[in-house]
Amino acid sequence: MSSSVIPLYSAPYREFDEVLSFYTALGFEMVYYQKAPYRYASMKKEELVEIGFFGDKEFSEGHQSGCFIVVEDITSVYQELKSQLKEYYGKIPTKGKPRFSRLNRTAEDVRVNITDPCGNTVTIGQPLGDSQKLMDEEEDRVKNLSSRFEKAYAQAYRYAYSKEDFSAANNLISAALNRSQEPLTEAMIYKAKVLQLECCLALDIPSKVSVLAQELKTLAIPSSAEDFTEIIARKNELLKELTERG
């Protein structure tokens, strides 16, 4: 018999069922539920994970728990979960709580971050190799960059897509764009504006979103040796989302 781990999350006692509803929206099934002597439930998605929840009468805002689930085909898992959410809510919650991130590539994996109504996070990812080795290589790469702007971009990118700290990412990339003393290439500006747009969407800054979206519609795709396929795809995804919002 193989071993397994069931993450155990706390949830606000009074909003307990609301949290369970979010996982139902993701396609999880309830496999256990009790109200007494304490609130507890277990939600399971076959071939992915089982998660336990207990109702905490002293749950405080800002509490966070999380787990990382390793999968072999993140694209299929992502599309399935996204489809389930869209069917349940009629839209994809991308900011606040609950929220469902886009598919993001980091140095060590491709991942989606899912945050439930009380702030617990489930990160599902497909490793790109030995995670520690890849992270060490990325750290060395950033250290050896001669451009201070590129170093700032690399850090802002990690804040946004690894940590979901969009505020820190936005502050860092905005400062880099506004205060850089080195000449910025088309490529530098283009990818920074895409990252900036994503941050401002997540932070709900409509005035800035409008300006950035217009700038990106007019910016030419950089002609450089750098592969911009993923960045262009992300830009198009963000602009499409804005169009759908109206």
C-alpha cells in the first residue's frame, strides 16, 4: 500500500460551507462531512489530491496555509479546473479571494496558484527538472546580469508569479522603468509593460490598466534574439480579458 498525505486547512467556522463550495466549483467531491463535535470535511479530486478542512471559531483574517501538488501534465489539469470554475461561477475569479491564477512559468516549474475564500493556497505545478538546481542556476544567472534593469525585472517576475506578491512586483518594475539610468531596449520595455499590466489588473488599478493596455496595443513586437512567444501570448490573454470585461 502506497503512502499519501492529506493537507489539513483551517476555515472560518461560520463560512465553512462557503469554502467547501469553492472546492466543489473546482470539481472536488465531498467524501466526508461532520458538524459535531467539531466541523470537519474532506474534499477529494480523483488523481489529484484530498484536502481536509476543520471549522476554526478563532480563525483570523490574514491566516494562510498552503500545499504544492506535483502533476505530470499541468496544462490538462489547469484547463480542467478552469473549465469547472467557469461553469460554476460563470467567470474566472482572478483577484481577491477566491482567485485562480493564470498558468505561470517560473525557473523551476509551470504552475497555477489557487486561493480559496479564506486565504488557503493550493499550488499545482509541473517541475521542469531538479527544482533546487534550476533555482540555483536562475540565481546565478540573475547575479551575473550586467543590467540593473534586467535584475529588477527578474526579481519582479518572481514576486508576481512565484509569490503572487503583485504589490511588490508592481512597485519594483515601476521604479525600474521610471528611474533607470541605462538606455532601455524595446525588449526591456515590452516585457516590463506586460508584467506591469498583469500586476495592475491583480491590484485593481483601472486607470493604470487602461493606460498600459493602450500602450501595449501600439508597441511593436521587439526584434531581438530573446524568445517573446510566451510574453506575447500573455499580453494577448490580458488584453482579451479586458475586452471581455467590457
